[in-house]
Amino acid sequence: KNEVEQSPQNLTAQEGEFITINCSYSVGISALHWLQQHPGGGIVSLFMLSSGKKKHGRLIATINIQEKHSSLHITASHPRDSAVYICAVKRGSQGNLIFGKGTKLSVKP
Amino acid sequence: NAGVTQTPKFQVLKTGQSMTLQCAQDMNHNSMYWYRQDPGMGLRLIYYSASEGTTDKGEVPNGYNVSRLNKREFSLRLESAAPSQTSVYFCASSRTDGQGANYGYTFGSGTRLTVV
């Protein structure tokens, strides 16, 4: 079983819809990251969370440490949000990242 | 723009050939990493360097060597390429706070390597 599981694997939405991507992990962590990989391949860090909730523009990330679960929400989705969203966790302050397999999001106009 | 620069962006090798992937960062980050990304799998760590002068194996180090040339540069070498090393390779760096915790990860744009 993978230490980091994301759902769904693929997601198609209509422009304007509210989107939720989930991440569950099975190990103790010091931080959780949400990353975005565009079709061109580049990877951008969106959020780093160790507790609670963070918001940036239309993106919101939450984490529940007790339940070992995090969600990434996109409000008022747009075709330019189409990308692969990757969850990654870090064990210990100096540990390396363990990555989920990603969720491929396609937002249709 | 500041960030992580990887070269080359694309490469085709024949089985048995060698090559070095270059990575440089200009953010004064202490830690640097090499990952590979394969279809249907998450990014996997090949090697990392917690600081200048140190390197450690990650999850999939076989067939690779690394050099942390200085604080800015971290190269990945394939001594004898194999088709199983066909992948997309990403370099990344992160900063370290006073307690040694890593965060602020920045990724390069990737190298698409095909071994035939």
C-alpha cells in the first residue's frame, strides 16, 4: 500500500465548478505539500501545511493531522487550472518528500 | 528568473552511453535533490544532498551517481544508460532553517531522457 494516496486519480469539471482533491497518508509527518504540474511538465509548490488551513487566491488547502488527511479545494475553477495536482508528505523535519501519484484535473470551458 | 535550472531539457541516449544531467540553483538553498517521474508512479528520490559536500542515496539510486560541486550545483550522472532509466528527471532544492528543517521546495523544469 502506498504511503500517500490521492483521490480521485482523474477529474473532469466544468468551468466554474468547485473542485476537491483528497490526500490520505499512513505515516507520521512534519509537513504536507501540495504541488501543481502543468502539461508542460514544470512543478510548482502551491502550499506547505503542518496544521489547519491555508488560502491563496482560489485555492484552499486543509489538513487534519489526527485523521491523516488533506484536501485541496479550487473555487470557481477555470480551464487554466487544468494540471496534475500532487500531494507530498515529509517525515521528520529533515526527512525527504514522499509523493502521491497525482490527480489529473481537466476543466472544460 | 531565480530558481532551479536543469540542462538538458531533452536527451536520447543509446544503451551503454553515459551522460550527466546538470542542475543549478541561485536561491542559496542548502539541500538539493534528484527525482525521477515515471508514468503511474509518484516522484521517486534518486539522491539528495543535505548540504555542500554531502550526498545520500534515496529510494532508487542504482545506476546513478551524483556530485554536489558547490552550494549551487548538483549533477546526476548515468555511467551506462539502460532502457529502464527512460524517465523524466527533476532537480529540486529546499532551504533549511536554523533547526535543520527543510521547506520551500523549488523544482527545475525537468529533463526528458529516453534510452534506446
